[in-house]
Amino acid sequence: MPIDGRASGQGRVFQTGGDQYIEEHHHHYGAGTGSLLAPQPVGPRPPQGATVPDSVRVPLVGRAPGILRDRADLMERLRAAVTGSGGDVHVLHGLGGCGKTAVAHALFTEAVRDHGRVGLWVNASERISLRAGMLAVAGDRGATTGELAAAAGGQRATADLVWHYLDHSAQRWLLVLDNADDPTVLEEGGWLRTSPLGTVLVTTRHATSPLWRGAGSARHPVGVLPEADAAQVLCDLAPDAGTIESAQKVARRLGCLPLALTLAGSHLSHQLLESWSMDEYDRKLSEDSTALVDQGAASTGSGQSRHLVGRTWQLSLDALAGQGLPEATTLLRLLSCWAADPVPLSLFMPVARGEVDFGHLDPPLAPDRVEPALRGLLDHSLIGMVEADGRRCVQAHGVLLDSVAAGVPDARRAALAEVAGRLLEAALPPDEAVPSEIYTGWELLAPHVTQLLRAAPGEWSAGLMVRIARQMQHAGNFAGAARHARYAADVAERSLSDEHSVTLAAHDAEARALLFLARRTDAEALHRRIWTTRKRVLGGDHPETLWSCAGLGMSLRLLDRLEEAEQLLRQATAAQRRVLGPDALETFVSRSMLVLTLSALGKREEFDEEARVVEDCERFLPPDHLTALLVRHDYGDGLRALGRYAEAEPVARRVLADRARVQGADHPLALAALSLTARVAHGLGKYDEAIAALEELIERREQVLGSEHRFVIENREWLAEWQARAHAQP
């Protein structure tokens, strides 16, 4: 049966043809309220995929440090900006994990608590989060629901709306734009502006954006902590885990990076099944530092990539790949094959000039992409520009390099290590027994060769280390030469064999360094072992065998076993003349050693005969050739030993001048030349001149070698004798 009904006003008629249960809710609105069937404003609709932040009044970040260490000067500058007249933009830039957000958090807290500012915090890592956060800021500062809806719907300019309400805020404010690692996100929407009512603080990894150079902008680099403060961070978080000294060791290993320190301290303070001390943690770090440090993230309650040392850098690399620079990943992986020390930019020149082809890497590294990739890494604070020994270098943080190296796929490790080795090899000077000149810059390569040998032990990496050891010896760093040669020998013995040519070359470099360290017995034993092995493996006339024969003869001469030394040096010299030729560098060196030995034996005629090596050197070699310097030096010392002081004097003076000019006045061999001139002057009875030279020698050797070195002690004994003899003269 049909049912007809009418309603008026706000009444309703419900009709049904069956049994229905009807429940009605009445909502009464004041006059002027629009129709219920018309669209009603429901607040701003966030862009698709956006999440409206739960708060812009609270920093929605990971664990902030209870005490902010070290940043006193930076905080003072930022505090002055917040409490001042306002209208400035301050940009905190630096490597991911260096504590930029922690500084911003501390400033935010102070501004709200101590200075009555409204604190506003926005995640600026992406366009969506930035837009949603800034709309929430506008709402906080008084924007109406309709205005926010219009902005969210694209019906009015969003940034203009936000900054209108910031400019008309009833209270002064601090706006933090956190993690603005892609400046284009801020630039394209015109989001970064200034206002007389507040201060803007930006945290970013992008150090070089032109956006940070606008009027009213100030940039502040944020780096790692000083070691003392870094250790204190660990003690703040894990006060019962160890002493401040133990904390310093852990901090040093972690490169004083705040993120790594926070994770390490959290790990130490939240252990249940185990309770490591800081010393134990330090030992564990040597096994897998990145994975161990990241275990501390479970204690901080965050597994986000930004809060993991093993993942935080990937955010920047992903951004660079998105900007068309996938080669930046290859370049950073290449850097991870080396140490966390300065890397000369010249190391990359063979790639940039197309002299070597690295197209087989993944992603490929083409010559014209090296410069953009380097700039990309610099822009994102993954590397920094430094100067070392007067050379322009780049440098990456050790924890970053460790984590990047750990993330390299196994299938690509060998190719990267080979590339890293080839670049180091190209940068080293020629590998000669005695170099023709003093090379500089190789000192910067030593730590990278060491790291490469550690990561990829083998023939070519151990060979590079031997070349570094030889360069150290020529530069006068005998202790470093012995240490590096020994390490190369140990690695070569394990990865190759104890009779491999590289192993023996490493031992040879070690033995020669030991001689200069006055460890003559050790050097003699090592030279003898090398010579015996090379004779058996290579044959008696092999150049390397003859070089060992001469090395053993040199050791025996310094041990005053002169007859044995003469026999071996004559044997080596004769064979080298035959095998290598009379003008070979090795032949000149052996002949020079023989000249010294003959002078010590008092064999004047043989000495004069062999001293023709001086004329031969002058005929075949430039006057500043290091071998020519060696030959003249030994000849002058031989003349002194034979008591022929008048002949020795001009030779000694020339050697001293040449050594100081070519190798430096404080080079150990230049000091040896100064010793020679002093002894020659004393032999000529020029006591005042001899004593003055000896006093200068003692002063310089103390600075270079230390006051307890045997050479210094011996020189002091000479000085006492010479002064006594001078006073006894009528």
C-alpha cells in the first residue's frame, strides 16, 4: 500500500515497503548554515601520498643527546641570531651523522624554553613532507581551514600563504627546516624566505648550493667532535662501560662521528645478555665496525636509514644518482679501497685524461664524468676538500669508507681493488734501486697503499708497499721504511710464499732500512738469508742476487768484518759489471761501498784504483743524481779515513752543500755530510771550525733523531774530546 508523506522545515519523511529499523540523528545548525547536501569544508587535504605531521611544535627526530658536546661557539652564534632582531637564515651543513640535527634540536629547545620563541619544526627531506609540514606551520600561525584547503587543493600559492602568516605571527618564532639535503625542494617552491619576526635554521648535507648564499644567509660547517668531547659522549651514554681513556680509544676508532658515538654508547648501555666494556667494544670494532655500530639503533628505537651508519650515506648517493650522477657511487667505492687520509686530486688525473679505461666498473667511470662525480660528492658532504703537503686533496670519513666498503657487492670487489692499485701505481715514482731524484708527494700515498694491502693482499699490492718503503728510506724516514717493508713481507709470505720475489724484495728493503737505524746485526742476518735464498731460487748472477750480495757486504763493513766485506763487494762489483754493465746504478753503488771498505782496511793503492768510480759517475750521471751524491760522499769519507784531510776537505764541503740543496738540510744523509766536514776540519787542526760544526750537528740530530739516539750520544762524546784537546793546545 503506497505511503505518501510530506515534510517541511527541517523535517524528514522516510518511506519503505518492508520492515525496517530506522535510527535518526539530528544535528541542529545556526542560521545561515549551508545545505547538508552541499560540499562541506573538511580541512586541508594533504597532497596525494603526504602525511600530515603529528606536530610542528615538537622536533620529530631520533634520539637527541642529553648534553650537546663541543658546539659552544656555534651555539653562541645561533643563540645570538634567535634572540636578536631576526630575519636571517642559518644553514648547518656537513656529513650525514655529524650532528647537525642535534645542534638544531638544542637550539630549538633553548629558543622555546628560555627565550619565549615559538618553535616550528619541519621535515624538509622531500617535497611532500616539506609541503605538508609548512601547511601545518601556516595553520599553527593562524591560517583558516578554508585557506589551508585552498592551498592544499592548488587554488592559492602555498608558500605565499605560509609566509604571510609567519610574517604576521603574534609571537616571534624559530623555524627549523631539517634534512634539506636537496636544496631544489626549497628553491622550486620559494619556500626559503626571511621574516623580521623570526629566524630560519636549515640542516643539510648539501654544502655548496647557491641557495645558501642569498642575502641574509649564513653558513656554518658542522664536523666531527674533538676527541675529548667524543669520548665524553660515550661516557654520557654508557657511564659504567669504562674509563675516559678507554672511551677515547673507541672514539678514535669511530672517527669521533656523533652518529656512530650515539649508536655505540646506546649499544653499550642497553646490553642484556652480554656486558662489554669499552675496551671489549673497541676490539670487536676491528671485526666489522659498521654492523656492530648499527646494532645500537635497536636501543635508540630507530631503524631509519638516517640513523644507521651503514645506510645514511646511501641517501646521498641515491640523490646523486637521481641527479644523473651514478658515477659518484663508483668514485666513493673507489675511495673506500683506500684509507681515511687525504687523497691527492692528482691521483684521479689518469682517469680524467682517459689514460686508463674504467668503463668496466659498475656504474662505469668515464673520463668526462670524474669531475662531476667529485663535485657531487663534495656538494653532498660525502667528501671534503683539504690541503696536505701543499697539495689539493679530498678526504672522506673513516666510518663512511668502512660502511661503503662493506656494501660493495662481492662480485665487484676485485675490480675496484685493481683500479685502486693501478691509480696508486701510476702515482708512484719509478722503482729503481737508487732513484735519480727526490720525489715528493708519495708520503700521502703511503696510508692508502697500506689499506689496499690490508684489504686486497697479493703480489701487486705488496709490491706497491715495497716501493713506498724504498721511497721512505730515500727520504730519510728509516723507521717508517723498516715498518712498511716488514708489513709487506709478512703479507707477502702469507699470501704468496717466503721465497716469492716480492717477499724477498720486501725483506731487502727492510734490511737496508735496519742498517740506517744502526741495527747492523739484524741487517746482516737478514741480508744473508735473502742472498742465500736468491742464489738458490734465481741463480748467482741474477741482478737481485748480486744486489743482495752487495747489501751483505755493506752490512759486514759496518760490523768491521772488513775482509769478508771486501770479498763480497769485489764479487758483486765484478759480476754487476759483466751482467748489468759498468754504468749501471747498482754497479756504481757496489763500487762505492768497496771504496769505503778499502779505506777502512788502509789499502791505499787499491783505494785510488777503485776511486775512479767518481770520474765514471761524473761521466755517466748528472751531478745531482742521488747515486752521484752517494759516490762523492763515500769517496770523501774514504779520504778522511786514510788521513788525507786536505784532499777530503773540498769533497766534504761540496757533498754537504749538495746534500742540503737536493735532500734538505735536516735529511739524515745531509747530517752525515755535516759530520764528515766536522771530522775533516778536526783532522786539519781547525778546532774552532770543527767544534762549531759538531755543535750544529748535535743540535740538528737531537731535533731529528732525539737526544738518546746513539749517533747523538757519540757526537757528544766527540765534542767533549775535541773541546778538551782544543783547550790543551798552546
